[in-house]
Amino acid sequence: MSSAIPIRTSYTAFPPNSKAAASPSQLDKLIFLGLAIYITTVAFEGPVRFVLSYLKIATLLYARDLISASIILTGLLLKRTNFERQKTQLQLLIYLMITTLFATIFLGNAFFSGLFAIKIFATFLFGLSAYTSILAYPKHFKYATVSLFFITAAGVLVNKFYIYPWEGASFESAFGATDMSRVWWVAGGERRLAGLTRASPVAAGILGLTGVAMLITMKNYWLRLCVMFIGAAGIYLTTSKGLVLAYTGVASISLLPIGSSLRSLAGKSLATTFFLVGLLAPLISWVVNPGFGFFRSSPYLLSSFADRIANTWPATLNNFKHWYNWLIGEGLGGVGLPSLFSGRTNNYTVVDNLHLFLMGNFGLIGTTLFVFFYIRVFKHAQNRRGVSNSAFTVAVMGLGYGIVTNIADDAFSPIAMGLAWGLLSQPEEAHATPD
């Protein structure tokens, strides 16, 4: 079949794998339950923090990290069905983080910066370790995907006209005063709406990733258009303009004729375009260094992207002050938010690019991981299996949104990317067999 993303079901976000879904083990049930609890607390983090703070147990929310750590450990220590390849990948990634954690001290970073970076990357490892629950409970994931999409969209829409009681509130934690929900604005005074989540990028990530996972398995043309509009409108209200463009591009693939070679070509072309822009744009901006005038002359819709070209990306690469930084980066926790714990307040940048974030933490190994991720996505663009199609679109969304963000700072998107990676890492025959 020539279709890059063929459709097998009406609107199944994660269609079933009959062998894996026949009889879930007790471990499968526990992993599914843990993943469900974790994602629920992320999708409803605003009200969850508000209620827990009212009950004087706000720090209880951090117990969810024990869930992710436990599921990662099952992937490392236990023999699990459909997890042979993923276990090897998980072991290599954890080994990489542990070695770079100790090496980062020699680059002038605080040990806690490395630990904080591990916590950020652990959300991806969590998704990778939990991916088998999709195979064990396909229908549950279908309903969860649909529910997350529409509840998040409704939460953002209501937030446009109503300020939730947890917005702007905070509670005391081990890190000091911690926001229940982040309140911030873009230029011009427009609020970045978080809906029921804690921050607008999380809401945008949920809408974008669950939206394309649903769209690619829908047969009804008008229903696809409806979901496309709701997703784009919801993401726009969060003011995540880069994700709006990525979502529109990926979602448009679902409008192409089912079973056509055009759909296959479009999927691969979009993945390649996102990969090349994400890889090369920051490097070109650093070489050209267009300056503030370029940012001022850019149209409003592209202002955030222009800011990254003129300021963020060149500033990030300017911190590569030694030749060896191009080989080994700035060490684990040396870029982005973790670097603040090393006292890097004067030359701190948010990075805002997935490749730069990986390169800053792991050097050329980070670049290799980024390239390998693209190859994995491109390799499985053409398949007959519905669950692979959803994983493919989620991964392409990651490449697209990763042009203008680290992704790792978002509490939901890295989990979804880990789930997609786990699915796409299955043997070739798994993708060649329709559900």
C-alpha cells in the first residue's frame, strides 16, 4: 500500500494490536493505571494544585514522579512483552545521562543542574517505558485521547472569558513559592491561556498531539475538518503560534486521499522539512546574526519566530565559548532552565529549539539522537498499521514544534513523544501488518 498514513478505523487514536491486547498482564494494568494517573494530573494540574493546596497537602502532587520512576524501573529490570528493543534503548539513554551527569561538573555546572535535567528528560523515558500499555488497552487510549482533546479545548475556551481561581495563586514548596497556574502575556497584553492545565504550552501540546492522533484515523471528512478547526483555534488561544503552524501542516495530511501516494509523499516531505529547519535554522541565524532590526520588521504572526532567529538562537550558540563545546555541548543541565541552578543568570537563554537543547546537553551525541529520531520517523512513514500512523503524526508534530521550543519543558509532550518512539521502535513486521 502506498499510503503514508492509511486509515483503518473511524476515529481510533491508537488502534488495537490483537496479540498484545488479548490478555493484559497485571503489570500492564499497573503501568496503564500509573500512566493514566500521571497524565490526568498534568491535564488538570491547575485545579489539582488548587484543591491540594486548599487541603494543605500541595506537595503531594510530586508523588507522581514516583509513578514515572517506578515504570521506568520496570522497563530496566523486568522482562516485558514487546519491549526488547525499547529496553536496550532505555538502558543506553540512562547510561548516557548518568555519565554526562558526572562529567558536567568539569564543565562548571552544578550537580543539581544535572539532576534537574535528568528529571526533565525522564518524562520522555517514562513515555517510552509505558508505551506497551497502548497495546494492552487500545480502546481505553482511544477514549482517553478523545476526552483529553475536547476537555482541554473546552477548558481553554472557557478561560478566554473566565479567570479560574487558581490562576496567579501559589503555594510554598521545597523550591519556594510555586505557581499553581502560570499567568503571563504576550506583547500587546494578550493572555496566554492555560485552561485546566498549569501553563499554556501544556494545553497547546495536548491539543496538538491528541488532535493529530485522532485526525489521522478519521474517515469522515467533515469530522476531520471540525477537529482541525477546534484544535487550531484552541492552540491559537494559548498563543503558541509555532504549534499552530505545525498542527495545521500535520493535520492537513489527513485531508489527502486515503491510500494515495500523495499522502505518503506529503508525510515524508513534511517530516524532512521540519527536521532540516530545526537542525539548520539556529546555526544559520547564528552565522548571519540578523539583529534586532530583523525582529522589529517581522509581521506579528512571525514575531516569536523572528525573535528566536534574531536573539534566542544566536545567544544560545554564543555560549559555546570553547571549541570542545561543539563536541560535548555545555554538559547535562548546562542549557535552558536547569542552567539557572549553576548561577548562569547573565548568559541564560531558553534555547527554544529541540536540536539545540539536545546538543547543548550532550554535544554531538545529542545531534546524533536528533538525526536518529528523524530517521526512525521517516522510515515508518509508509505502513499499514493504524497505531503506527498515530505514532508517526505525533512524532512529526514533535519535529515541527521542536523548531521553536525545547519540548522537554512541557509536562505532556515528552510523554507523548516517548510513547510514539516506543511504538515506532517495534520490529518491521509489526508495522507491515494491519490492525
